Amino acid sequence: MKSVAQRILEAVARQPGISSADLSVATHGVRKQQLVNEECRLLERAGKLIRRPRPDGIIGNYLPWRVVS
């Protein structure tokens, strides 16, 4: 079974800029961003994820090597 971190990174690879709410649906099947926010922050500290505002103001999640300026 894949870890939550692995599922998050796979979802972000498929959909760069995905919101935490949408990530929670992709990884847990429910729309509760609290389920993934802590793991996303840990991945960000480890340099495996970048979290930044998208043009619509929502925080998007990106892989470091796929960020578009």
C-alpha cells in the first residue's frame, strides 16, 4: 500500500497546481484539506513539494522540477 506522501506526489505529478482540497479527494476520497495539509507541509520542508498561490488565489501544490513561473 502506498503512503499518503506517495499518493500526494503522484497526484501532483498528474495535476500540477492541484489544491489541498482536491488532493484530499484524490488521496482520501473526501474533500477535507486538513487530511493532506500537514503531509504537504512536511513534503515542502523536505524539498519534495512547492506550495504557492495560483492565479485564482488558492494555494497550489507543485513538484519542484515542474514549477512554471
